[in-house]
Amino acid sequence: HIARERSMTIFHMLLLRDPFAVEDFRPRMLDLATQFITTRDQLIDMKLTEEELANLQNTLEQVRLVANLHAEIMDLMQADNFDAANLKMLNENLPQQDKLLVMYNRFIDIQRSATQSALKEASDTYHRAITTTIILVIFMIVL
């Protein structure tokens, strides 16, 4: 979400084609970076499986790559080189952004799978408890 919003902000700056507007948007980009860092820290503080941790590390590497591209694009715009910034956005950033979204989705899939497993285990435990209770009731009635 945050990475997509950063890209949308850059696209907005590319449409404006005003190097002075780039400076006006820098605080927004920094705010989004701060939001990302907060979210990242919350994820790191969670008890993650090895698979989740490996996926998170790969995702964070991709985030750094995309963030560096964003900084390069903003520098090009600030230097009034909007054509080069647009080319970099389309040819380099968007493919890397797509990779990042795939990584985010993979993390969500891992989480979804873990949640489904936990729900199945809880359901199985509940059904065993019900079965045991019924057997005990029948046993008490027979006695």
C-alpha cells in the first residue's frame, strides 16, 4: 500500500513537470517512508516462522531497491529532467514495483495458510472434545 502510494505521488509529480513541486512533495514522501518503517518494525517484532522471516528479508531488499529508484527519479525531476525520470519510472521502477507486490502477496499467502492451519487445528480439537463429552455422557447413562 505504502509503496504504491509513493509511486502514485511520483507519477503525480511527473504529470506536473515542475521541479519546484518536487520539493513540495518531499515531505509527503518522507511521511510515507516513516509509515513504512513503523510497519516494518511491527512486522519484525512479530513472532515469525522461518519461511515468513526469509520472505520478509527478501521483501525488504526489494523495498530498498524500489526506494533507491524513487530517490533517483525525484533527483532527476528536481534537476528538471522529467523525460529521463519518466523513462526510469516506466522502465525500471514499475517492473521492480511489480516484483515487490508479488512478494507482499506471498507474505499474505503464508499468513493465510498459517491462519487456516490454526483454525483447522482448533476445529479438530473442538470436535474431539465434543466426541469425548458425548461418550462420557453415554457411559454415565449406561451405568
